[in-house]
Amino acid sequence: MRRLVIVSAVALAWASSTAVAAPTQFAQFTNNGANDAANGFRWTNYDNFVTTFDTVNGGAAVDFTFTNVPGLSAQLQGPQAARIRFDTGSNVSGQELFGQLNQPLTAPISILIIRDTQADTGNNNRQNLLTVTVTPASSTALLSGQNGSASLNASSPGQIITFSSDFYDFSNVTASGMGITFSGILPGLSFSTESGRSMLNSFTAAGVGSFTADLTAVPEPGSLALMGISGLVLCGVRFRGTRRKP
């Protein structure tokens, strides 16, 4: 009985140390309501055959905040002055459903959020707060809304989402997501139906976004040792329990 208790305790300790964390929000940004082409997000329709959704080349000014990332220096706590470079697009028709305009995004989504100045700590040039890449998997991301507001959401496994940063290692992330709410859309969401297709007309908008992931830590060396001990204990119980009488 004592051996079984030891095995159970060790196995429980190992399981607790390697449990997969649920995705939680770890970062957010806002461009503080700027909805013009120079400072916000811009959707451009090219003759109803292809569309782009982006920011100006130098990026749009945003306040970026890490909300739940362990181990950050004090300098990276709170709002960070940065610029967001956003890029995606589509070449397929959307549809209206119950008054909601839905536009699939067939191009990968690229998001770079770059700190205005170098931080004192970090890797590389110490300015990449967050880089996000979203590519279609079993489904494409969808821009959906009506009138003056819309939302863009993506999550794994429907889309493949990767994160990178000069300030945190995201290599162990297995579940991830992102969402951006667009407001102040000018002149409002509408479809163009030229050439027999339905694609969103050109507009500009402000944006607020958030990012989620399971920031699962690499198991501590002590946890790995526990796994080894549990294996040895299990083996010991097995051998003792199966020893034949002379």
C-alpha cells in the first residue's frame, strides 16, 4: 500500500507540473480611435477583383500592452508606444447573412507591432513587441460586421497562428487566437456588386485588438526528475509484485 501511495503522489506531481494551460489574453493594442487612412486601418477595393486591408507603410501609432506575460522587465509593464503594420486581403466574394456582411480573407494576415524605441532588455533589436502571422488551415479568417463596426477573429486549429517577440519565447504555444474590433468605419460597410461579385467597398477604420495563447512553461528540471523517479518506483513495484517464490 505504501508503494502505491508513493507512486500516486509522484505521478500527480508530474501531471500537475505539465498540465496544459488554457488560452488566456496576453496582449492588447488600441490606436485610440484614429480612423483615417493615414493613422488607422484601410480597406481598398480594386475594381471588385481584389482587395487589400492594411496600414500605411510606416505603420499606424498604437498603445500596446502585455497583459499576462511572465518575467517581463519593469520597462515593459504598462502601455508601450508603438506602431502597427497590418496586412491582409481577399480575392473572393463575401455574403450578407441576417444583415451582417461577411468577407473571407484569403491572404495571410501579417501583424508587426514595433516599439518606438529600443528597450533596455530583450533579444535582437529589442523593439519587436509582437509579430503575428495567420494563415488559413481548415478555414479562412472572416471580417464580419455592419454599418460602422466590424470584427476580425482567428483561432487555431481553424487557422495557423504564430507569435514571436524580442521579449518572450512563444515556441511552446499550442493554442492561440486573436481578435480585432474595427470601429468608426467610414463611409460604412457595404458590398460592391460590380462584375457579378460581392466584395466590400473601400473604407477606413480605427482598431482595438487582443491576442490569446496557452503560455505553457517548459517543465522545470525538478519536474523531469520526478518523472524519472516515478518510472523507477513503478518499475520497483512491478518487479516486487511479480517476483516468483523460490
